[in-house]
Amino acid sequence: MSFLRWLMHVFLGFVALLCVALGIYISVENPQIISPVIAGYSPFSGSVGVWLIAMLLLGILLGVLASLLPLFTQRRRVRGLSRQLKKMERELQAAHRKVSGD
């Protein structure tokens, strides 16, 4: 198992380096300075490459957050069902005690 964990770390490190290299390439190939207007506000001037990478990272972040919402909903549902199960088990044990005469 240790070897597989090491291999996964190496793979993820390679993917991270590949992403950094892609970001550098995009920045170098798009040096034009722009000042985008977002909702009537111009945040700051920067190169096209920087804006592309920033918007890509923002999209990734929003995608991860959007995919976490169902997970949180399911966890909340599991907690509620666990509480309901414990309550039903207590009621069942009380009914068994009552029937057995204890």
C-alpha cells in the first residue's frame, strides 16, 4: 500500500508541475495588457495570460464548491437517519424489555 501511495504522490506532483508549466506558457504567449470590465467595475490591468489563469482558477473553485453541496446535503440526511435509527433501536429494546417482563 505504501508503494501505491508513493506512486499517487508522484503522479499528483507531475500533474501539478504540468499545470504550472501550462500556466507559464499561457502567460508568456499572451503578454498583451487588458483592463476587463466586470459588472461595471474594472478591477486592475493585467496581461491576458494572468486574467485567463485567474478566471480558470475561479471556475475550478466554483465547480468544486458546487459539487460539494450535494455532499453536505447527504451528510445532513445521514445524520438525521442515524438519529432516527438510534431512537427506533431504543424503542425496540424498551418493547423487548416490556414483553420479557424485565
